[in-house]
Amino acid sequence: MKEYFVAVTPHGPLRMGDLKPRGDYFGTRSYIPGAVLRGALAEWLKAQGRESEIVSLVGRVRFGNLFPSEVEQAWGLPFPTTALECKLEGGFRSTASDREGVSRPGHGIRDGLLLFVAYSELETLGAQFPVPLQLRCMAQRGEECCGGRMERVSGFYVRLPEGWRVREMERGLLTKVALSRYRRAAQEQMLYRVSALRPQGCFVGRIWTDDDSVIDTLREAVEHIGVGALTTRGFGAARLREAKQVSLPSLAERLREFNEKLGEVWRDLADLARQVGNAVPDEPSGTYFSVDLLAPAVLNDTQGLPTLKLCLRGPDGSWLEPIWWATQPTFVGGFSTAWGLPKPTALGSAPGSVYVFRSELPEAQLVSWLENLEAHGVGQRTDEGLGEILVCHPFHREVMPV
Ligand SMILES: [Zn+2]
């Protein structure tokens, strides 16, 4: 299936909640899950009396997730779990007017993945490092090195021509008057509060299909039906467009760069190990790659049991286990707007999870297998955006200095 980028620009508050309502308060997510676009498409077909087409049309599309961005030309992405910022002066160095709107350059956001992988692989190969791996901020603070502790960054970022920016969605709490289910009139003394995303910027993401007329139908669906929940109560007005200018380095390029950077970090650490008398290889052998979750994934192990550890079935049918991974659990629920029913809740791996694998396959074979993997996603319910992955997430290039 062919990959397309689409951008949704909201004109009003959006509700992406799929969490269970607690009391009179509804929460919301900060991105548009693929299931929401799929729901809008199904609802639009239903509204036009085209129910019979729902299964076949929706079945020809795989919906990715749309992440917050500022402009339709740039793809916002979730930070990988291994992205780190200074505890004292967080935020990107170039554009840190992000958190509270105050312009204040941070000490930079870096990625620890390649360092963790090289360190752990060299240890497996017999290196005994004189000191444990401890990451400290290397930014200059006046005359001195900052030395602040590094901590995890969560959320989304976008790379704009003027620099990197953390993308945080503002939420507002709106109070609404409850409507009587029977009379469609305001019910006395019934108010509820809804947390919604304020309309700012846009959301950009991928969909896969062989039928390019789907984009047009989806555009109509978003314009007429809206996106998210409570669209009949004034939420979710938006416009969808194909985002033709968004580009991503090819998988082959990402893979090459990932391995080049890993080689650099490896050589530095191998030097350090040799200084204390350990004989370790100068260069990594084989090809390493990361599988980064952009959305929650519901995974099963090789026996079919639920797990948070991603194993891949290689092109020869054998199972590939990660040599390093970082993940955390999350609840995966969902609500089908088309059918008006909640979906079963499952335990999944959270977005940002990183799994690193090592392969001996020839490069061309590895690249085509990984391209196929990226187009299909991992785990269950991938057609609605779960298990969306990026192989060798570009943020891993922002290597944390040793
Ligand atoms: Zn610092």
C-alpha cells in the first residue's frame, strides 16, 4: 500500500478522549488516533446511506495517527523514551520559548539510545568499564560545565526551518449543558465539564492505501462529520488536506545514519574500555536498527501471550529478539464512533517505546523487510493506528555526548 501524509487543522476544540469518563469530567488525548479518522469515514458513509461500502472502503486503508505539529509541512513526532533533557534547564537550545511561552533557551534535548546500546553490547562482549554509565548535561553554564542530571522528555516535537520545538497542546475545560436524552432540550441543573484541546496548529500523520480516492472521501468526512467525540455538541470542526510537502528520509538513509552514529559512539567507548585493559572489537558487527513505537502497541509473544517485549518474525521465519529495549505499559481502550460501542481494554506498550535489534542480513534484504514492517505496523489492531512504528527514529541521531 502507498504511504500518504495528511494534515488535519482544527477550527474548534477537539476531544480525543477514549478514556472512561470519571464523574462529570472527560479527559482528552493530545493526538488524533487513527481510529478517530476511521470512525469519521465510517460515519460519513453511513450518513450518506452508503453503509454497504463501509467494510470494503475502510478495509482498503490503514490509518496511522496524526501528531501535533505547527504547520502542515512538518510532521510532529513523539519523543522516543530515550530522549533526555537537563533537569536544571530543560528544553531545546534553539527554540525554548515552548513550555510557558517564555523565551528561554534550554540546555538542549539529546538522545541516549546509541550510548546505551553501545555500552550494553560492549559489556556483553567483555568490556568492564571503570565507571557506570551516568549521563550529565554537558552544556556550558558560564565558565563551567552544567553537569545537571538528565531526565526523560515526554510528548511531541516538531522540526521547523527555524529550529526544533517541543509541541505541547493546550487543554481547556469547557462547561456544557447536558441535553435530555428524550427531549433533546437542556436538562435542568445538569452541567458537565469536558477537557478539550484548543484549536492551535495542526495534526500531521500517515495513512496507507492503494485507492487514492480515499483521501477525498476522508476530506469530506472530516469537513462534514468532524473529528473525535461529541461532534454533535460543537467539538471537532476541522479540515483535512493531503500534506504533500512532508518528507521523511528514506528507511535506507535512516538505517545507514543510525549505524554510522552507533559506530562513532562505539569507537569512543571501546577506546575507554581498552584504556583499562579490556580487549573489545573496534567496530560493531552486523546491522543494528531500532523499532520505535509512535502509538500504543498491543503485542503478543511467540506463544501468543500478552507481552511488552517486541519480537519480530524475520524474513526467513525465525524470531528476532531485541538486544536492548525500553518500554512502559499503557492502557489501550477505544470507542467506536461508528458502532457507538466501547472497545475491550488491553494492556499495551506505550508510545515512545524503543526496541533495538541486530541483524546479519544483507542490506538490501534488510531494508525491504523493514519497509514492509513499517508499512504494516506491529501487534494487533494496526488498521486503526495501534502499533504504528518508525524504524530508526530520526531523533536517535541527536546523540548524547559521552
Ligand atoms: Zn544543564
